[in-house]
Amino acid sequence: MFDNVGLQAEVGWTGGFGHNIKINLTEALVNHREQSISSHLHIFIAERGHLSVGTNDHKRSSKDGLIEFKMPWVAKSYEEFGKYCKAENMNSTTAIC
């Protein structure tokens, strides 16, 4: 998955290797789906003097047109999660990390 070509991603683009890992990891998760493992990732890339925070959202072309891969809604607190579960008639007490 990570070869010498991947190491070249850093040349000319600080943080390029981290972005390359993000792309390869996303591809592996999408191509080898497991029911309990999400393909959506929160990404933190540390560069000299800078920290990038985001998701692995992206768009790609296919024979059926443009495919958008976008992070679904994520609760920002346990309270928010509980309200969401109640509104959706779900039991939040069985949720685990």
C-alpha cells in the first residue's frame, strides 16, 4: 500500500505524504468493507508549523457520473448524540466507542 512512489508525495508539497496515506487508507476501507468499520475518517495532518484538520471527503468520476464521498453528520457531544437518538427513536445507552 505504501511504496516509494508514496514517499515522493512529500516532494514539492509539505504534508503530501500524509495526504497520500489518507487517499490509500480511504481506498483500502472502501474496497474492503466491514460492517462495523466506517470508510469515513477524521484526518489530522501535522506539518512543520501547521496542523490540518478535516475529513476524507472527495469526489471521483465513474462511468455513472460524479460520485461524492462525504462525511455523514457526526454529533459533537454525548448530549447532542442522545438528542439525535431520541429523535430517531434509537437507544443511545448501548452505544460504545
